[in-house]
Amino acid sequence: MADFAFDPDAPKKPTNLSINASLLEAAKQMKINVSKACERGLQMQIAEIQAKRWQQENAEALDSSNAFVEANGLPLAKFRQF
């Protein structure tokens, strides 16, 4: 499940956001860069959604592979050194 990749050098685009006033005040007191925090949160959310979609799109193959291992064991398991 690949991490969402984005261009960190892409230009910034001004955006209006509605943020919980208490969170915003705490962020200001802690000198948190709200824009960077929002970008990081969006990146994590996008990666999570992409991972879920990948799992859904590949569910049949994953189930088939798991069923094979359950029925036959791991391929090459006899060569494991642990």
C-alpha cells in the first residue's frame, strides 16, 4: 500500500478553512504551523483512503492467497531459517 505522494514543491494555494477555535488557539500558543499541520493531516487521510481502496480492489486476490496459504502452508516455508 503505497504512501500518497505529492509534490512538496508545488505552489501554495490560498484556501479558506473552518477550524475549531479551541484547536486553533492551542496551535497558535504552541507555535504550530497550521498550514503544514493541515497538509500533513490531508496527506495521512488521503493515504488511508487509498490503502482502503487498494484493499477493496484486491480483496479477491488477497482472499485467494490467504486461502492457498491456509490450505497448503507458506510456499518455501521449509527453507525458513527461523
